[in-house]
Amino acid sequence: MKIAIIGTGNLGSSIAKGLIKNNTFTALFLSDKNTANVDAYNSLVNVTVTNDNLAAVQAADMVIFALQPKHIDKVLESVASIITEDQIIISVAAGVEIPRIEAIIGKDKNIIRVMPNTAISIGKSMTCIAPNEKAQDKVGLAQDVFNQLGTSLVIPEELIQAATVICASGIAFWMRLVRATTQGAIQLGFEAHEAHELATQTCFGAASLLIESGKHPEQEIDRVTTPSGCTIEGLNAMEHNGLSSALIQGIVASFEKINQIKKN
């Protein structure tokens, strides 16, 4: 499949990196007025870096618009006349709903709203997918691409805002938890690089256990906590200080903010 990415900022370049790493295309076009993040890819076979959005869109079967919400309307308007009914149009712009895109390029176009996270650059993204009515039969093609870059889940569009918080913003939430664990390990006597490795590998192991076992987190917690032991002592101290409550409140605050962005 010929894929174009319009917008090569943090997310667009992460998607490009993941596609290149997994060779998930027959040709890849990377377009932006500032291509600094992806200029190094221009030397790769079947990869074209350009400032010409029109040329990139015309050449592609799937076009991924990785743009900020404030920029996407203008860019869509500039290429709307050349978008065909056969192309798959994907938007990863937070807060930009499908009807807004349809109003610019038409309801007769295959439009899919996608929310990955930056782990897509290493093929580990949790990506949520929501198509418009026209694109229902194109969802499988979108999943074929994004499943090579992690895991994908098809959801109703009304849940995309929530998915943005859990999956995209969620990367930052988990990073902060890893950082806090690292700081705790340093306080207990480990060198910074040792603390970082302990925190990241333990986090990776916890997630892997849940993925492979399919168990609820509390079932795995029960395997670690012993009566009057140090684990339950630590867990209870964290809960007394509001760990779960703070995380939930942060998720809800992020969700409220993204809904404000949508309204604006």
C-alpha cells in the first residue's frame, strides 16, 4: 500500500518510524512545511520526503493527516479537490470529529479517525479506530496497517475522546509513574541508571503478565501480597495518600480538557 503522512511532528514522525521499521508500505510519502524530523528518511528506498502536500496525497492509497486540530481544516481544504472515493483518509488530530472532516472533503470519502500513541514508533502502540459510514469496509485495511505497529481496537467514534486520554495521554501518565518509581529506588540506594532499569523492566513485566494471562490486576496483586508483608504495607500507604484517586482524577481532568478543545 502507498501511504502518505501529512504532518511530520512528534506523532507523524513516530508513525513514519514505525512504518519504516516494519516495512508496512510499498511507498511512503512524508510531507510537511518543516521536514526536519524525517529528512534522514529521504535516502531510504521507496520513501519520499516533500513539502508538497498535493503531490503526496495524489500518490497515496492511504493518507494519514497527523496535524494539530488548529491546522487540519486549512490543510484538508487545500487537498480536498484531489481526494478520491477510493482513498482511505485517516485523521489522528485530537478532538477533530468525523463530521467536521466530512464537511470539508465530503461524506462520500472513506474517513477513519485513528488515535495511536507515540509507542507506535517501536511497534507497541495501542491504537483505537473509528470509521465513518462510507469507510466501514475499509476498517480491515486500516487495522492491517496499525496492527503491525502494535495493537488496534475498533470503537464507536463517541469513545475516541476517551481513548485519546487513556491511550495517547496515558503514555505520559505511565511515564510519570515510572519516574516516581525510579526516584524511590534512588532514595533506597540505587544508582540512577540502575533505578531506571529496575523501574522500566518491572513496569514492562507487570504489563506483560496482564496481557499474557488475561487476568484482572487484583489477581496478580494477590499473588504478591502476603499477610502482614511489605507489599500490602506499601500499597495501603499509597492508597491512603490517594494513588488511585489521583490517577482517576487526572484521567477525568484530561478528558474534560479534550472536550473543551473539541468545542473550540
